[in-house]
Amino acid sequence: MGSPIEGKPKMAGDERHARRLVQIMKDAGTAAGEIMMFGALEAVWLKPDDADHEGLLAGLQYAGDQGWVEDVGAAIRLTAKGAKV
């Protein structure tokens, strides 16, 4: 019940998904202000057996609400704020 993991409180699911999404972008070499095509992001997201499309969409919504990413049509732009996550 809310026990810390590695010194941090447990994150809500949407935030966890959003942080994973940002990490995927950064691992792919996406810098602040640069874009990653949604299809490429989705392909990496769905690789783990337990990943689901709903989690990706929830993460995108949360990351967008936090100002970490911007939807630019068929691509997602990593913002300066998101690059610091």
C-alpha cells in the first residue's frame, strides 16, 4: 500500500506509461524539439508481451497534459520539458 520503490512513491498507471513513452523516445535518440513517428513509437511500445495499445494512448494523453510531448499529426514531438523527465 503505497510503499516506496527505490525511494520513490509508486506512480499511477498513466504516469508510468507516459514516462515509458518519453524514455522510448529518448532511447531512440530523440532530442527536445525533435519528432518520432507514431508508428515507430508504437512498434517499440508493443514489443513486450504485456504492453497494450490502451496503455500507449493513456501515456500519450498524460504526457501531453504534462507538456512532455506534443501531437504533430503522424508524429510526436518531445518538448524541452519532456526531455528533462
